[in-house]
Amino acid sequence: QQKQVETERIYNTQCPYCSMQCKMQLVEQTHVKRKTYKTIGTDNPTSQGRLCIKGMNAHQHPLHKDRIQYPLLKVNGEFVKISWKEALHYIKENVTEIQEKNGADALGVYGSASITNEEAYLLGKFARVALKTKYIDYNGRLCMSAAASAASKTFGMDRGFTNSLQEIPFTECIMLAGTNIAECQPTIMPYFEKAKENGAFIIAIDPRETATTKIADLHLKLKPGSDAALANGILKVLIEENYLDERFLQERVNGFEEVIQYVASLEFNIIEEITGVPLEEMYQAARMFGQRKTGMIFTARGVEQQTDGSAAVQNFLNILLSVGKIGKPRCGYGAITGQGNGQGAREHGQKADQLPGYRSIENHEHRMYIADVWNIEEKDLPRKGVSAYEMIEKIHDGEIKGLFLMCSNPAVSNPNANFVKKAFEKLEFLVVADMFESETAKLANLILPASSYLEDEGTMTNIEGRVTLREASFPCHGEIKHDWEILCEIAKVLGKEEHFSFASAEEIFNELRIASKGGIADYSGITYERLREEKGILWPCRSLTDKGTERLFETRFAHSDGKAMMVPVSNQAIVPKAKITEKYPLYLTTGRVMSHYLTGVQTRKSASLSARNFESFMEIHPSTAKKYEISNQELVQIESSYGRIVVRSKFSEGIRPDTVFVPFHWADSQNVNNLVSEKLDPACKMPGFKVSAVNISPSVKR
Ligand code: SF4
């Protein structure tokens, strides 16, 4: 009787988690005494109806009892409920006081790659027009910046995937470098499984065996941080054995002679020593990639989150260009984006150095164009700011005194997390818009109730560069507002109503289209109406009759002369990586597990997802554990020169004996970022999350 369904409602939406942006429906059933919910996948060109465990349980966090439903002001150390009117008044008073005393740049804005394109666009405009501050950056800096920087330097533009996913099953050789797609973007796996069925040779590059390396024909189990050197080893074989596509290089690439000359000067035995990969395996990888007619390379955080992440990715692109496997059917590159809107959120002006459409904030013409769209004087448009972690250093130094933060948890996600928390505690004014009291929100003066993926309408740009429309049919409960509404209301109390008088996400998108027109990420031909009809469009899309761009670089690259650019990449990073020593004798590398997303603020609220992984762990080879007298499933202390954490051991024969692995979804004493160095890649300001040097010991002394 209890189970009898009285009514059923369907809400169309997209998964809030990874960059696949799987389309799905929330099914709400009303029974005699209660409501039940389930999430099911729906057909679309990218995920084709599939969902992973995160998607299937995605409704659990927005419906959670801990959702923040009204503004909360911290009074005597406790959060108390206040009205929106009081919250906006509090913001106005603090913004005015701080900026009058210290100047406009005393305020900063910290954004997110989980918000919609409209919100990413609006947040950049909010910082520069409403607050007039140069300090804005976002959490994608810790995620996609190395791949974006490498693609921009090599190809002249950055769309993560140069091809649509539909080409993957038909390519003949695939290199998966530093990516665990089987856990991080599970619904992409069938594309690779199909390729394997069709005869593709798959090469995985990772210091440990994962669910992804299981599909590989060859697994190069390199030392953490040695990706650039490994790419040099593969290049050296390609050159020696004459697999180069000379015609392609002559006609379409600059800089290849310098790369050939440099790589020829390197010695195999040194590369072997740096990478820990046997020479014969490098030969096998290079031969397979060189011999097959078609091939694709994919990189992710394993290559990118290093102090030479940008250069390491460039070196994998050197491999691709040297054999001419790009700009042709079934050949290309893919940067596997992590966050839900990892692609779109980096295109519309949230980055310290960029304006919408990937325009440069330092280019006069670009500044003039955007100033015109925003109806301000070019001279009033702030200049370039600093990257996410550098903003935190400025908070610590007292230069930034107030911060607006949207949908991000930087107190946990940044490297050197103990320092970051101390920096946030110094802020005079911290406003956080979020769904939950995250570890960062707990440090805020004011928390604003933000909307979830179910309530928040807008466009997202998925892993392929396909712009999709996420409908928002579920109502906002309590006093929750759409994130874009929150920004507009704050801008209005700051006297900027004329620039922020938007009545819907679609209106913001229509301004974004104009702002992006003529830029690299050109969305001007995309409309909500088209997105509803066509189920997504790959940018650039320059007019209403443009079908979008499935494959990039078929006739020219995006540099002004139409050619790609190769540059030699050193085996060693300019900013040194952590080295193992007697005191810290093991490498630590970090990553994700399937059931959690980012710092776990949302997924740790989900009973089903938490049940799969309710605490962090340290993966360790049994032979290493024996040396340190550590048993399986025992609490272990891990210590670096930055801090220490305690997590449970988990034995794995698949990890290198000189390396331990800890996922990054947990906070406080389990937060692995407490152990990570603050050193940044000078090219893109990416921290070196993937290599630390640590010591380990049983947590309870025996
Ligand atoms: Fe799809 Fe990613 Fe969501 Fe899983 S987490 S359902 S793969 S969007």
C-alpha cells in the first residue's frame, strides 16, 4: 500500500559532477505518505543515456536536510539566520568600507568550474564592473590551466578535445597519459572499449594500476612527475626510427627542427633512470603510435598537476604533431576535463588574465571590445590579476581584505592547505555562496544559499567542447536563489543595476554570445532554442546557420600563420619537484575515486556515495608496507615538510613500491593537500599536486 504511486513528476536536468555532463531525469514519485526520488539517464550525443554511480545518486545532495536555505551571518562565532535584505545591506556596508579605506583591489573574487557558463561570465563581469577589482580567479586554475596553456601555445587555442567523442572508437592507437577515466568520467569508457574491440592498441601512462589501465595493452608505470621525460623518450624513438610525418611537419608546424635537435641530444639511459620506465617499453609505445595510421592522445591531471605541467602536456602534443596525427579523421588530442563545466568556465572571463571569449585582458583591442559590450570605458576595466593560489598569498599578506567566493572549497582544495586556512582566517570579510557549510564556508562572515544543478538553469560546455542546455525545472526551496540572481542583486545594491539587469539565465547567455563573438571560443551562433532542438553544439559556432565545429585544425591551426608550434621540453622542471630523501623516502601522488567529486562537499552528503568510500585511504604496495611495519586497513600517519595527515592503509600490488596514493576528497586531518607544496608551474600557475615526498608510519606506535 505504502509503495503505491499517486503522482509522478519528471525533471529534466544534467549531472552536476564530471565533464561528461550526462543528461538525466529526476523522477519524483508521490506515494500515500511520502515522496521518493530516483535519477535515470536520458539519451544524448555524449553519454547516450548512461550514468555512473555519482549520476544515479546525484539527487541525494540537493534534497539533503543540511542544504542552506537562507542567508546566514556569523555573530559571536555562530551562524544566525538573516533576511536577504539584511544580507545585501551587510555586503554593501563592508564593500564600501573596505574599498574606501584600501582601494578597489582590496576585494577579490574566487570562482568555480562547476557553475554555468552564464554564471562564469557574470562572475567575471561582477568582479570587474561591480567591484572594479583586478583580483579574480577560480578553482579551474588547479585543474585545467596546464592543458589550456599547452594547447594555446601549441595550437593557438584551447578547446579541450580537438575532435568529438564519436571518433574515438575508430582510431587505431590511443595514449592515455595520467588519466583514470574509468573512475573519474566512467560514461566515457564505452568509447575506449569500443576502440579496443575494433583493434586499437591502448597505451596507459600512470604510476599505478587503475580501473583505466586494465584496458591498456601496454602500461608505462612511470615515476610520479616524470611525464615530460617519458614523452622525450617516446619522441626520441619516433625520430630514430623515422616515424616522422615530414610533409605534415614542413607544411603545418613551426619549431620541429629545434625539437628534433634537442631530443636527439638526450640519452636514453638518463630518461630510463628519470622515468623508471624500461627502454623497451618506450620503444613499444613509440612504434605502435608511429606505425598505426591513426591515433589520439589524451592527458589529464596526472600529467598536468605538476610544476612543469604545461610543458609536459606540450611534449605530448609534440609527439602528436611529429607523426602528423591531428587535424585528420580519427586523429587528435583530448584534455580530459575534470569539473562539470571545466571547459566552459575557463572561456568566459573568470581567469585573472582573460576576458570573455578567451580574449586577453592585456590586449587593447580585446579590452575595447569587452568594455563596449559592458558599456564601460576601457580605462575603467581592471588590468590582469593573479592566479588562485597567489590570491590566497595576497590574503595572507593583508593586501586582499575581503573575498567573494562562489561554489568552491579552496580551504581544502589548494596546496599547502594549512597555510590556506590561516590565510582565510585573516580575512575581514568573507562571503561564500554555497549549498552547504563547506570547510571554507565555515570560515565565512556571511553564507548565501546557492542553488543546485536541479534548480539552476544555464549552459554547460562538456568534455568535447559541446555546449549543452541544462534546464531547471525544480523549484528553489526556502530563500535559495539562483547563483546568477545572487550576483545581480549584489551588483544592484552596489549601484550597478544598469549593468546587471538580467531577468533570466537566457538573457545573460545572449550577452555572453555577443561578448564571445569574434573571440576564440565563439558562441555567437548558439541560442537556447537551438540547444533544445540540436541537443548540444560544439564551439566555435559563429552564426545561426553554423552547425558548430566537430573537428578542429583540419586546414589550419589557430596561430596567426595557421601553423602549430613545437618547442623542446626539458626532462627537468624549472621549478624543482619534490625529491625523495632519507627523511621523506616515498613519493606521494593524489587523485580521485569514483564515488566522490572534488573536495566532497556534495558527494559526502550522499548516503549512497559515502557508503562506498566514507573515509580517505593510502594505497600502498604490500612490500613497502612490510618495510614500514604497516598492516592492511591500519591507520597510518603520512608526513611531508608541509604537514601530516592520518588515513587508513589499503594494499595494492598495482602501485609502484616507491609511491603511495591518497585521494583528495576529504578535509581536516584526512586532507592530503596539507602535504602538498605551494610551488607553481610558472607557465600557468598550476600547483604540483601530483608529486610530494613523504614519510609514513603506523599511527599508533607499537
Ligand atoms: Fe556522467 Fe560524470 Fe555524472 Fe557520472 S559523474 S553520471 S560520468 S556526468
